[in-house]
Amino acid sequence: MPEHCLGLVELSSIAGGFQVTDAMLKAAAVELVLARTICSGKYMVMIRGDVAAVQASIGAGCEAGDFSVIDVFVIPNVHESVFPALSGASRGMHMDALGIVESFSVASLIEGADAAAKAAAVQLTEIRLAMAMGGKAFFTCTGSVSAVQAAVEAGAAVVAQKGLLVNKVVIPNPRQELLTEMV
């Protein structure tokens, strides 16, 4: 099964999250990547598979979630660096610059990270999703100063379109000690 399509439903209801997960998995042949509670009392369901299956599954999830759906996305050709960054396995240490984009929602942040990775030659180093952060999310990326600036602008623009941008930062030549905070 091609797994280059990623979909996510973010909900305001934990109970609704279980219902939506079940509906999504029954609707199409998709792989469940993640289904869990997140701060602050929200729930997220992330799936992957082929485009048609992910679209059908997300549609069923939105219908089942009704009023508790906060945000949703389907990314047909998700950038290959998104999955390692989600798992925390990607630790790019090329640190000419460090970029950070912060969002009020998980869904918009992942869309922004995908856009950032596609916009410039950067390494997504981490995508942190709503745990112990009051429901917010952020991603970090590294690379040359100009590439990181372009990636952060592209990612922040996607998040800002939904009105969910908290902040965006580019730090040229970050101090080495900053790496200890990222690991």
C-alpha cells in the first residue's frame, strides 16, 4: 500500500476521538499512525495510505466527529522527512540556522512542516505535537540561513492561513548549547 498520503483529524472531544477513529478505520484500508489524547483535553487521529483511501477515511471521520472536529488535513504527497521528524528520529545537526514554527493546532502545524520541507533544502529535525504544551505544536528545521528563512516563511504562511500561528523564529548560528534542549 503506498503510504505517501497523510491524513489527520483533531477533535475537541476524547470520547468523540474514539468514535472517529473507529469510523475512519472502517471506512477505508488505511494504516493508523497515531490515535491519542493530547493537551488540553483534545484527541487526534492520524492515518496514512493511498490518497483515495485517506480521503474516504478522513471524510468518514469528519462526519462521525461532527461538531467536535477542530481541524483536519489530507496531504497527498507528504514530504519524506515528515515521518522521521514526527517520531523524533530525525536529528539534523547542520546548524547554520535553526527555524521554529509554533501553532495552536496539531493539524495546521503538520501541514506547515510539510510545506516548509517542500519549500527549501532544510532538514526537519522535530515535529512536537501538543503534549505538555497546552495543546500547541511546533516544528524545528535546520539548514543554511537562507533555506531556513524560506522554509519558515512557507510553513508559517500555511499555519497563518487558518489563523493558528503562534510564532515563527529563525536563529542564525545558534549556540551549541541549544542542541541539548532539542535532544
